[in-house]
Amino acid sequence: MNTTAGASVTLDRAGQCCSQGLDACGVCGGSGLTIDFTGTCCNGALDASGLCCASPHVVDDFGVCAGNSSTGVIVLDLNVLSSNVTGELVCHGLHLR
């Protein structure tokens, strides 16, 4: 929306006039970078589960908020395998069939 003076004005998520620009969450002049899976405005990054990892924390190589990339958990969803797949999975010394 443009005003007669030529300044650009938009509406924020609350329906209020905003001339400062909207962040990713629709807040006028806000600092939100993204929205997590719960719908919460986030000023940081999303972790592996889609939750906000608020600044100044960062997400490590395993997707852990405030982690140090030294350990991680890898999850294998075996439900996606079809019934005709055969083989063996070794996990912590256990043989899974």
C-alpha cells in the first residue's frame, strides 16, 4: 500500500499500519527470522525437530540447539522399508533382521 507521500506502508499480523517493514513473523520492525513448527516466532534457527533455537545459540551439525557437533543420534525409520527388503542392520553390536 502506498501513501500519498510516497512512503510504503503495509499491515502487520495484528492489522496495524507498518512503515518499518515486517519480519518473517509479520511483526512490524521485528527481529523474527522464521516460524517453528509450533507456530512460535523465532529469532534464531530451527533445530532438527523444527523447534526454535533462539539466538545467541546455534544449531550444530547434528541439528542440536547449542550442541557442539561432537555427538549425535542418527535415527533410521525402518517402517519405510518395504516387506521384500532383506538384509541385516548392525546397531551397537546388535544384529537386526
